[in-house]
Amino acid sequence: MIQLKKLFNPCLSILIITFVFSSCGTHKKMLARKKNKQLADSVAVVTKNKSQADSIQSIPKIEKKDITKLETAPKAKVVPKTTTKLESHPLPPIVVESNFKNKYEKATSVSWNRNNEKNSSLENKPAIYIAKFEIAAEKFIVIYNEQGEIIETITQILPAQLPHNIHTAIQAKYPQHTVVSAKNSTGSASKYYYSLMVTAPNDLVEKQVFMSSDGKFIEK
């Protein structure tokens, strides 16, 4: 029994020593691994910082002289759009307006317009001035030349005011039509005496006809 104890004690000592050395070795390995990881992380951080620094250095620098060029470079001019202003009611010459006011003192709702269409066949067509107005709710159109002379007067009249021969001529040519409106034109520039708008019961569009004072139809 005493011999077994003597044999067991050395074995136990060997086991304890072996465990101690083994623990120390494991601890050293863990410390080495931890140190290697810290070193690897440091290397990675340095590499990342270096890459960022290289990217920043790769951006082209703007020299001061380049900035001066940009500041002094001529700016593009903005050209404003030009619009043509049209006068819907241009004022007539003084002589035209003066003659109009002397003849039509009671005129109201007066509007003026300039028109050359009546002289379209002439190369140097003189201007004409058209005055539209009312007197006691009756509508008038008076046309002046540049000298202030009346060359045409157009008056709106009621169909009932038309002469008998005009009604007869209308019924003969347009049996189903009736006169719905009429105008009387006089003056040196007048090409007709009556301008009539006629319509039939089933017509949706009115027809305009021109007639002389003696009841003859005029082609325009």
C-alpha cells in the first residue's frame, strides 16, 4: 500500500506539471492570435486611409488662373423676344377726325380702323379710314380717304324700310327666302346700293346678296 502511494505521488506531480505547461502554451497561443488580429486590423485601416488619400490626390486641382478665367469669361447675352404690337383701332389723321366730329356730333361708341383692301388692285394704294359708330341706337359705318373726304357711308336699315321693287326682285329670284337684315351704301366708293341677308325656312346659313337702287342684282 505504501508502495502504491509512493508510485502515485510522482505520477500526480507529472500530470500537474503537464497541465500547467499546457495551460501556459494555450494562453500564449491565444495572446499570439489576438496580437496577430490587432496587427491585421491596423494594416487594414492604414491601407484604407492610404486608398482614400490616393483618391483625393487624384482629383485635378483648379488653379487660381483657371478660376480667374471662369470669372472673367463673357456671359451669354439673353436676347429678349420681340413682339409686334398691332393697333386694333389706330387713330386717323387730324383732318379725318376733325371732319368726322363736325358731321357726326352725336356719335357714340366710335371705333376706327385702317383698311387698304378696297384698293388692293393699286400698287401704291392709299389708306382709307373706317369709322363705326351709333346715333340713337342706329348703327353707321363711314369710310374716309386720307384727305378727310367721305367716300362711302353704310347705314343699317330695317327690312320693312326697303322699297317695294327690292322686295319684288327678292321674291322673284328667291321665292322661299325672306330678308332678315339690310344695309344701304352710298358714296363714290360704293359698289352696291343695298346689301341684304336672306334666308329660307330650311336653311341654316344666311345668304348675302347685293342690289342696285333699281332692284337689279350685283355680283361682287
